[in-house]
Amino acid sequence: MSMDSNMDYGIMEPAVMVKEVTRPHMKRVYRNIAMNDRVQMYYWRMAYVAVRNKELPTAMIRSIGRRSNHIGTCNQFWRTVTYEANRVKVLEGTCRCKDKFCHNCNQANKMVRKSRYLPYLEPFRDSLYHITLTVPNCCGDDLRATVHHMSRCFKKLKNYLDGNIKVRDMDLLQYGFQGCIRTLEITYKEDCYHPHFHVVAVLGNGNALEHKHIFNEFSRSKGHEDRLFSDFEIIIQRMWWLLVNGKRLTADNILGEDSGLGRYSCVVDKCQPDDLESLFGYVTKTCSEDNTPMTYENFKCLFLALKGVRQIQPYGVFYGTTKALDTADYTAQELRDYLTYDEQPVRRTYERWSSLAYDTEYVILKARYQPRKV
């Protein structure tokens, strides 16, 4: 599959007009706040059970209590600046909890990640590939160990691809790996968890990567057309299996047909705009694969498994880009052009979102430009 070099990723065009915070947006905020009630209840329950059964360290129990309080007040108060003559309130920011399970923060974080990373992906748009790396499903008790093991294996895979670790009689540098952004996603159904990595990588040698001609055990998938794989995909499938299962990475093991060696389902395709939604999406969702709400048991397993785990990690040419760029919607000059009257703001305050949602006297604008601190 080829990708049009003019394909629009929605990347580099800055906002050229001041945007208002619409009433439908505020209604979505309300729904997210209501959905956080379930998560807050799960935090309370986990803290109570941990204290009663002495299951967790005291410091972690206190942290759970703080998380419960923070998620309960997330997005309840908005920091605004009022321009009285213009009847305008500028939203400078909201009080967010930044919790992995918060509906509000997950959506906000997704937009922030795109703002930070997409401009760095733009120069490589013709050589971006989306890689999905999977492992067999695991139960909740094994989830944390599985996630940590996958992270260690991925670092080794990256080192093989960029030449820091070499395989005798194999030239992995021919695929032109320059760097990647790796994100973790976990889906689940009852006590069955499916952790996997979404990776956007800069690769060269497009002919070798895109020539799909090999049929194997992963070519047939229920509900999908049969799929063929490239030589590179077959190599990655075997290398990933060897790394996860603690086997040696030799040319014979990678390229050979030893029946005692397996593969894991891994695909490599030209990166499309929809793939970036997976890359910058949620680490996990609050509903299972069959769309049933997350249970307390699911929440507890995911919370313990993800504690201290980095969801998104850049490597190579993308290393050091996690704190990049402004995410502002417009500049101070654009705001001045928008206002009818030339005035200084009369007050800065915190207001409940509920009062702003039903305020018909003022227009609410998105956050104004804030210079990035160096």
C-alpha cells in the first residue's frame, strides 16, 4: 500500500483564528465528569480493601486516596480571564487530575500528544511505518510482569534494528531504521488482557518493506481478508518471538524454519492518518472489548500493572521530543484582533464549569497563547 506524499496528517497548520468553547463541548465535559464517578468509587474501594486486608504499602494507599480526591474534582473549576467591555471570558486552563483512568484527561492528553509529536513526524512522512507488536493474552495477575517484559524486549529489538546490537551474517541496517515512537495499549475482556505496542517508525528501503508475498499462520483473521506479509514482517515476527521467549537471536533462528521456534503476530504497514489515532490514543479504555463497563477487578489489575509505566516512549530521531512545542490555540495578537474594544482584563478567577456552561452573557474562548518556558 502506498501513501500519497501530500496526505494531510493535520500537522503543521497553526490556528489562525480565535475559537470559542461551544456549548456541545461543555456538555461532553459534563458527561466525562459523570463517568469519572465510577472510577472515583473504584479508588475508594481499593483503598478501603487495602487498609482492611493490609495488602498495599501505606504510601500507596495514601496515593490512592489522593487520586480519588483529584479525579472527583477534575475539570470542575476553570481558570478564566474576563474582558468586561467585550463580554468575553478567556479560558486559560482547567484544574485537571492527569489520572490514567480519567475521561477528561485522557481526551486532553491525546490532543496534547498530537500537538507535541506530529510536527516532528512531518519531515519523515514519506518513510513512516506503523508497526503493531503483540504477545499472547495474559490474566490479570500476570499483566504487570508481562508489560515490563515487553518493554525490555522492545528496547532490545530497537537496538538490533539500529545496529547497536548486531546479528552475525544478517544485515538489519538495510531497513534504514532511524527512530520510532512506541506506545502501549491494553484491551481486556473479563480476566483476559491483551497488551500490545503501537509503533510509528522511520524506515528506509520501502520496496523490501512493502512487497507482500508471504502467507503464514497469521494471514487469515476472522472478519478480515487474507493478508500477505513482507520479508521484513516475517523477520520481525520471529525476532519478537525470540526476544519475548528468551531465545538467542542468531541468523539461523531468525531466518530458519525450525519447527520448535514460533512467531508472534506483528504487522508493518505504511503509516496512515488513522494509525496516528492508535499511536496517541488511550493506554486503556473504561469499557472492555465487548463494550461492557470496566469492573472493579479490571480497574485494580490495570492500576497495579500500569503504576510507574511510561505509556509513550520516543527513540532515535524522536528522542527528547516529549516536552516540545506550544499547544496554544491562538496568539495574543490574534486575541486583540478578535476583541471589539481595546481593554485590559478586569479579573482573573476560578469558576465552576457549570456556571460557565449556562452563562449566556459572555462568550467563552479557548486558552490564549502562553510562551513556552525554556
